[in-house]
Amino acid sequence: MSIILEHVTVSYGRGAKRFDAARNVSLAVAEGEAYGLVGESGSGKSTVLRAVAGLIAHAEGRVALAGQTMGRRRTTAQRKTVQMVFQDPYGSLHPNQTVDQTLSMPIAIHKLGNADRRVSAALEEVGMGPTHRFRYPHQLSGGQRQRIAIARALILEPRILLLDEPTSALDVSVQAEILNLLSRLRRDLGLTILMVSHDLAVIAHLCERIAVMNRGEIVEETTADALAAGDVKNPYTQQLLRSNKGFDPSGGELDLLDSVPIR
Amino acid sequence: MTTWRGWLLNPAPTSRRQAQLGGWFRAWLAFRRNTLGMAGLFIVLLLITIAVAAPLIADPATALTQTLEDRLQPFSWAHPFGTDELGRDIMARMMFGARITLTIVILVSLIVVPIGLAIGLPAGYFGGWIDAVLMRVTDIFLAFPRLILALAFAAALGPGIENAVIAIALTAWPPYARLARAETMTRRSSEFIQAAELQGASHLRIIATQIVPLCLPSVIIRLTLDMAGIILTAAGLGFLGLGAQPPSPEWGAMVSTGRAVLLDHWWVATLPGIAIFITSLGFNLLGDGLRDVASGRG
Amino acid sequence: MMDMPLLRVRNLSVTYPSDDGDFRAVRNVSFTLGRERLGIVGESGSGKSTTGRAIMGLARHPARVQADELLLGDIDLRRQTERQLRRLRGKRMAMVLQDPKYSLDPVMSVGQQVAETHRTHLNSSKAEAKAAALDMLNAVHIRDPERVYAMYPHQVSGGMGQRIMIAMMLIAGPELLIADEPTSALDVTVQSQVLSIMDELVRSRGMGLILISHNLHLVSSFCDRVLVMYAGQIVEVCDAGRLADAQHPYTRGLLAALPELGHRRRDLPQLQRDPAWMDDIITPLETRMPPPGA
């Protein structure tokens, strides 16, 4: 198993003010598999992703990657195993650094050498070229920035790629390009993928198995095919399915609106 | 000129240097459109030019030698700005005074910015007790009115320009620490910082390569706006006899000694005062222009 | 009986001057709006939001707005001064934006903001305005309007904030509502509910609604008619239910590029942008008048 999560809990605050962003999350992803986490804001899906990435030091429970249990602090070698592509293509690149600088940093940190060749190869892999190499993020389009983010994630040759809503901030036409790129890279490099999104269609396109999260917990584990057939048990999942089809004139549960807690 | 411009504005640079210079050039083009900012820049450049070229234009001797027969002369061809109470040429003194002002400005900047960053960055980045301790130290310094604290330091250290610089620097750094801390805290949870952590970057690397470049613009802008205050504090110290010592032609000291003859020989005190005013104004306008460009209002 | 259309737009263009020459954000957009729900769909840069803003008179300097016709009922919007436009906004035409966090004043209670709109346009007393505001909060299906009246924007959820915005925008009784990505910042399950409420109010008041969005499926399932915009121009006009029969290659390309649950494809067909789409359309598409009695 490439990714194993056992009873992962992430909470903030103590006592009466304790808030569980993620509670008792357990799942397993096989090597080479693409697993999706779907849910709305506040569902805990991004928190789980960040716990897998090792960005949350106070996460409880067990996170094991490629057979190795991860401790509170990750070693440099462990950092090479898993990388992430973030949601906001502008926010995930340093505004004052050229593409070249952004891609060179991981190489320098891990002392991989051959920086020039690696950077060129990484750019080519994501469909960009030398003309983009010395540009700043604000000189690139959203889709191009996301490609750079993907290049940066892959330059360390990780086994596991985490995707945090990678296409939510992109136009439909650009989203298709990025999804195709991710599909191709997954096939070519044999990556294990854990992807988070609120969009069922996007998740079902890339992932085979899917977990639905609501308020910090996994409420149902299903497959893309089952979702497509509407073969789901949990009422929340059913509601998600209805909403994903567009405007649902039946309105859903109006009561839900007023009982949504303070954001 | 066209080829240079074309090279700098090339949308597909082929080297890091080209990209960086291109970025600076574009910022310059944006700044150029700000008239007041350009006026400020002109004044500051004028100050620097005069300070550097002083010994070439005026004879240092005229600035320092006392010629009592010539004292308190009004404007003339020999002495375009007149002479002071000891017969020294005021224009020459003002030009050499510019050197002193510039020295103070540069030295204070070189001290204040590193201290401010060194205290503010870790406070914002690490938070917790590090933040608490560093900020309390900052608060202590901030609790005293700046001029009075500078006076106290200057009095304790003794008169002289170097001590004046130290005194001013010691009172000027707290706002920069606060600024650096605020900027760091804002950026701390940015996704590119998370990406750097994810890659295994050490704290030092993140602070130095990712956060410092983001803090510098606001710190520099703040510095230019503070210049006026620094110059005035230096002039104030000089006025009170705690900064530059006679016969040094520091502008504040000149205003101070010129007070005695203000009514009949107004130029002795007023002209250095105007110099202080124009210089402060220049830095203010420059700072405003930089801030407008940085915040995109152009 | 054929109503006079609520909004007539003919050859609306919005141009922004820039260092590299003029940028034409909106080019010769023409359409007519009756008491119906019209959707304007496009990607970023298509000019859809700018169109909405231009109609409201919010595309200000340095933008240059030109139109052969821009009529709200019988009022020529091109000839209105800023003062006159301010009186129209809220009273005759209103706009709901994407994120209530940024549209609501953070230091006033939400109820007061709704009431203030009423006072401004209808010159009512404080008591009348408060009563009207409570009524309106009820109309947007907020339970316990008294309690919500006193809450501050940071205390309400996204869905509730948007409903409050709708209440605020409709309280003075405008006949035109422009909603610019009103549900994009909301969770998917809440989107339908907010749209239902907007729909209910628009129908009961006989208003016209323009829904601007990047979400093709949402617009086609909610609106009556859809305009597709690309690079500042309208490239397609169709009835919402018939989007699958779209003619223009851009629309077809966009529909094909959307991932679809149940229709698994190895690679999504990527939109091939034809540079010819950027060319000025010689005869701009003029939409048909809505059928009588609609």
C-alpha cells in the first residue's frame, strides 16, 4: 500500500472550544492508484491532504507512505516521496521568483545536481519551453502557472502526488488541458495520486475510488462507476450528486441553510 | 537605446539577469509616470550630487576658516548665500553639510534595516514565545518618545556625529521590526511557503529566500518616508549641541547658532533650515511615489 | 400583450486604453431582456462581467463605454449623470456580486444595511425601513429574521450572506437584477437553494434576471436563454435546454471539454482555439424578442 491513514485526527483548540477539522479518518491507497476525496468546504478534505503531506505537525493517528510510518517531523529524504500541487496557481508560486528559480530550489535543497538539465526536462514534461523559463508568475496565465506547479512537484521524482483542487481556479478549457496532463503523467510515471475536489465530475474523471467527506469524517467510500450509476447509500452523497448536475429546482433541504455554523 | 529597451522588455527572457533587470526596468517605467515621485527623486539625487561634488565646487577652507572681517555679509557674488557670524561662507558650509546629512542617512539606514528584519522576521515566522519576547523588547523601545530617547542616548554616549547616528538608529528600528513581523505573518501561511516546506527547505532558507524579498519593498518605502524624521532628529540633536560639533557644518547646528542673529541677519539660520525642509520633502515625495508604484496605483 | 422589454442593449462596447493599444473588453454586444432569466456564460476575459458592469454604469474611467442603444425601460442609460445613475441603482436595477464577504459593510449589522437601502430609495422612516427589512429577510427564507437582523457580516455563513445581499438588492423593488457569479463562492449544495430563492423572487415580482457565470451547466439548467461570450463578443445565443444543439465551435468545444460523470474518457477533448473567433463578427447576433406573454 502506498498511502495508509489510520485514525487520523486533526483538531484545533482545547476543551469546549475544540474543533475537529478531521476526525478518525482511515483509508488506504494502493500503489499506482488514484484516490479521490470529495466534499464541500469545511469537510476536512484539504486537512487530510495536508496531514498526508506532512504540513500539519500536530496531526494524530498514523500516516504511512510507501510502507514507512511518518513521524511528526519529516526528514529530507521522506520529503522526496510525496509532493503536492496546490489550488491557487498564483498563490503557490513565489511572486518575485522566476520559473527557473522556483524549479531550482528543490534541486538545491536535495543537492541533486545537474540543475540546468533537470529544469529544462521538467518544463518539457509539462508542455512548456525555454521561453517560459525566466518569466515571473504574473507574466504567465493561470494554466501555465499550474503547469509550473506540477513541474515543481515532479522535479523531485516523488512516488506520490497530492492534488488539492488543482483545477478549481481555472477556466473550463484550461481545466481540460491540466486534467489531461495529469492523466498522462500518472500513466507515464506510475504515480500514486490522492486528489481533493468539490467537483464530482472532475474527481470521477481522474480517480477510481472516491471517499465522500462531510464535517471532518468520511461518510461513504465508493467508486467512480458507482457514482455515475447513482448507486450510493449515504443521503449526503446523494445530495452532492443532485447538486452536481446543475440547478436542482427541488431545492434540497432549505433548513440546512440556517443551521450552517458560523464560517 | 531601442535595442536595450527591447532586450529589457522582452516577454521571454533567456536568463535570470535579463528577467531581473527587465523587472526593474518596468518598475522604473511605472515610477517615471508619477510626477511628484520624480520630483522627490530629483531632489534626492541633487542632494547626493552636491554632497559628492562639494569639494570640487567649494573650497573647504571657506567653509571652516573664520574671517571675522567678513562676518554676517548678505548675498553677494563672492558669497552667494552670505556669511555667518564667524565669516564663513554659508553656501560652502551648506554643501559640506549635505555630506554630513547624507552620511547620517546612509549609516542609520544600514543599521536600522538589518536590526528591524532580524527582530521582526523571526518574531513573525516562529510566533509563540520567540514572538512574545522580541515584541516586548520592541515595545520597550517604542514606549519612549523618539527624540527624547535619542537625546538620552546621545547625552549618554557623548557628543559627535557617530554617536548621534547610533542614538538615532537605536530609536528608529522598532517600527521596522513591527513591519517585518506583520509582513511575515501575512505571508507565513501562503501556499508558496507551504510548497517550500513540502520540499524540505529549512527555516533559514525559507526566511532568507522567500520572505525577505517580500518584506524589503515595504521596509524600503517606510525608510524613505522616515528619512525626513531622521534628518530632523539629527538636526534637532545638532541644534541642541549633541550631534555634530563645531566647526562641523551640520545643518541643525547651523540653524542653532544662527538663532542669535535671526532678526537682522535672517539668512544665517533660515537657509540651512530651508535645506532641511527641501531634503525632507524630497525624501517624502520619493517615498510616496515608491509606495504608489508598489501598490499599483501608479 | 407584448411588454416593452425591460432592457434593450444594442452594440454595447467597452474599451480600456493601455500601453499596448486599446483593449476591447466588450465588442458590439446586443440583446434584449424581458421578464425572463437570461444567462451570460463565458470564461475569464470573455467580457461577461464587464457587460454587466457597463449596464449598471459601473464601468468607469478609464473604460470607455459606447452603445447604440442602452435602454432600461424607457430610460436611456447612456445619458444619465452619475447622480441619476445612483438613484437608479437599487431602485430600478440592482446587482448581486460573488462574495458577500466583500459586498457587505463589515461594521454594520446586516439588518441595518438592508434597511438603509430601503430608506435611501424610498425615503421611509427608520421604523418603516426596519419592518420592510424584516419582511425581506423573511422573503429570502431566513428563519428568525429578528435574530439575523442584528448579526454582523462575519457571523453569517456564505449562503446566508448571499441571501441577505439579495434581500438588500431587491428591497427597493427594482425590475432588473444582474447577478454576477452569485453562487461561485458557495458550496455546491447551497448553490441550488440560493438560486431557488432568487428565482422565486424574480418570478413573483415580474423581474428580469441576467445571470453571469462561467458554469455552463448551472446557467443552462437555471435560465431560459443563454448567451455565450468569447473575447468580448456574443458567439452563440440559444434556449437553455437546447445547449447540446449549439452551433458555434467554441460552445461545442467547451461542452465537450467538461468532464462528465458516467462518461469516462481517457483524455478530455481539448478546446482548439480558432484565431478566427477573435475577428469582429460582421453581423452581431441580435436575440429574438421573448415570445408574447412570457
